[in-house]
Amino acid sequence: MPDTLGYTFVITGAPWTTQAPQSALSVARAVLAAGHRIDRVFLYGEGVHLASSLASPPSDEHNWPHLWSAFLTEHEISAVACIASALRRGIVDPKEQARYELESSNLRSPFEIAGLGEWVEGNLKSDRVLYFHGAN
Amino acid sequence: MTDTTLHITNKAPDHPRFRYCLSAFKEGDALILMEDAVLALTDQEQALPSTSYALSADAQARAVANRAPRQQLIDYNDFVQLTATYSRIINW
Amino acid sequence: MSTLIIIDQSPYGSWAGREALDMTFSLAAFDQPAALLFVGPGVHWLCQGQNADNLGQKSVEKNLSAASMFGVEDILADAGSCARYNLAIEHLISGTTLVESIRDTIAGYNQVVFAG
């Protein structure tokens, strides 16, 4: 086993519906603290809500999309919201906004929108793939 | 596939997937309970494998930590260590 | 690298199963060995004669029937769950294989994945 492992995180639980984004962030910090690498964070299903730039919780609550994007930016980790999951749920980048002639876009940086191929790649290239689902 | 497996579940003990998880458990495997699954620590109807661990933060939040065997409680660093040790992981 | 995708929720009431199916097709599209296992209420994905027109949803039976064409290696159903819901093999879409043990089945795959 190599000393440094690469992890892919798949988050399928939405913030404010599940604990998944919080658990994933705590584990992600511990992965880096242990000297391992996070190859990619992939948002799937309800998990794409974590990429919304419009989430506005009360000021005395944690803003999970903001905390996640700050973490990803600081550590230069690739983060992808699945395009099929995202478009269905109204998470849109400027390119898709133009394509579907929508009023606005709301994808939070540094998240990008891409297909399930990115998840397949994670399966093949990362040493570990961890899933963070809702508990329902 | 003879590798041992790290099972990770966040489902409460009454959730069907918690049952599938335990039924898939084999000799040499380990189990991490996180989120709602930590309720299994004090579940009187559910025996756990001896190599079971529970995330301390989740157990404390739900006030089951003080009623659980201390050696079973782990932090996020221990969690990562376990995921590094086991190459096959199933997230139930 | 073989992957088993498990669907344990009934069709139509939740979107998670459809997203599990998308994952399966996506693996197959990249030539990665993939199989599906239906357990619990999830075995209803495999029923013949589904008609979801009045729900405004597409029938998942059609999607699943295309699975082998897309390169999905196996469609497995937990025999105990089928018995519970009174489903015999002739009620299920063709190509379904009944498995007696979830434990033995998942032991045969490198990866075991739920979509949500």
C-alpha cells in the first residue's frame, strides 16, 4: 500500500436535508491531515444542492455550500456536479443557462458541471471512493 | 474477491440497509457506524460485530457516547486510518 | 474492476433508483463490468406490466429491458425479497437471475455501490 492514497468523494445527500455534506467535510479535512490526496469531489443526485451559490441560511448557521467551496478552493481540489442531476434540480452554470435560455445561473465556484464519466474515472484512478448518502 | 471489507453505514438500526450491511459482514471485516447508525451502540435488540467503531462526534451529538464502550469510539482521523487500511469499502 | 449497483427502493416513489441505473449504464458505456442487484421493495423495478403513464413518468421496465443491450452484465434479484412480494421469476423481466444470498453475491464484486 502506498503511503499516500488518492480519494474520490461522492456526496449524494443534500445540505439541510441530510448530514452528508457535514460528515464528508470532516472526513475530507482528516484525509488531507493524514497526508492523503483528494482527487475529486463528485456531487450526485440530491448532493448537487451543495453546489448552489444561492443557499442563504440564517447568519448563525453554517453555510455548507460556502464552507465546501472555501475548502475546495484552498486545497485546489477538483469538484464536479453531475450534469443530469444538476440540471433537473436547477443547478446551472452560465453555459447551460445560455443553452437552455434560463433566467440565471447559480453554480458556486469552484464546482464544475460534468457527466458521470468523471465518476467512472474516479472509480478507476482513485485508491478509495467514499460515498456520503442521506440516512433516510 | 477474498479481501476483507470495511463497511460504513449511516443508517439507523431499524433501516433495512443497516440489516443488509450486517448480513454482509464477514470474518476479518470492520464496521464504522456514523450519523444515525451510532444509535446501534445502545440498541438492545442489535448485536454488533466486535470490530465495530462509531464516530465519536455523532455519538456525542446523540448522547449515546457515554453509554457506549469507549474503545469503540473513533474520531475522523481514525476513520481515515481505517479507510486507508481496508482497500475494499462499502458505504451502506 | 467489477461493480455491483444495488437498488433497494421501489420505482416511481423516489428518483434514487433511476440515478443508480444511470450510474450502471455509465459504467457499461466506459466498458467497465457492471451488474445490478435489486433487493427489498427494489425488486418491483423488475415487474412486467408496469404502466406509469398516469404518473407522468416513463416506465422503468423499458429502461431496464435495455440494460443488457447497453452492456450491463447481470440483473440480479434477491430471492427472499421476491418471495415476500409474491413475485415469481415469470413475473419479472426476462434475463433476471434470482440470488439466494446478498452476502455471497456482493462478495463477487470489487465495488458495491448505492446511488443514494
